[in-house]
Amino acid sequence: MIKKIILFICIFFFVNSCTKDDICSEGTPTTPLLIVTFKNFNNPLFSKSVENLTVSTIIENDTTHLVNKTTTDSIAIPLRTGLDVTDYLFVENNQDENPGNTDGVTFSYIREDVYINRACAFKTIYKQLSADRETDTDNWIQEIIVNKFIIENEEDTHVTIYH
């Protein structure tokens, strides 16, 4: 009888030790990605796809391609959560036989960590977003407009690139 009572107590504590807060649900908002859309510089009301777009970043001599040879008019890319700046290389018309035209873009921001809950911990919100491109003789990016200075979700376009 005592063994049954001890077993019941152990099972009771085991079942009650796990709560809903221990699992981060799939619908919980996490650190948002930067939403970038591409528009026609000559006619800003219209989207304009970038042919064979490659977007990469270099972190400690390691190149990571976030978008690789994709034709698109919008992308979602992460910003660094450990620094207040993220550098990207945007390459237009990147093909095997032709390296394409590369423009460097730097995104600067202030990070704010926001507590979600015990299971999901924190997410980062980016504030005071700014974007600068490296100027060279043949930039394919003509202008960069920051649409949202605070990045807290992925519902709106944060940055528009005109080309």
C-alpha cells in the first residue's frame, strides 16, 4: 500500500512539474526579420524584381548566402542580434559566368530585448533603423528608403530599395 502511495505522489509531482509555459508555441512572435521590397526607380509605384539576386553577409571571414540567385521583388533577412549594425552584399544578376553587380548595404539600429515568457525567453526589437549603401561608379541600387524605423513584426515593409 505504501508503495502505491509513493508511486502516486511521484506521478503527481511529475505531471504537475510540466506546464504550458515550458513549450514555446509556434505562433509566438519571435525576433522579426527585416522585410525589404524592390521598386522601380523610374516609376516608384511599381514593384520591380531583381534578376538573380544574391544577398550575403560576411561574419568573421565566413560568407553566408541568405538569398542565392533568386528573382524576386521582396526578401526577408535577419539583422544581427549581438551588434547594432549588419552589413550585407546585394548582388544583382549574379550568374555562374558573370559575377554580377555588387552593392554593399549597412543597416544600423538600436537593439531592445523584450521578454516574451519563460519558454520563449526574449526577442529582439530593432529601433531607429537606418540604411546606407556604399557608393561606387556603377551602383545598381539607386536609393534606399526606410519605411519603418521600428522593427517589431514582419507584417509591413521595413525598407524599400529602388533600382
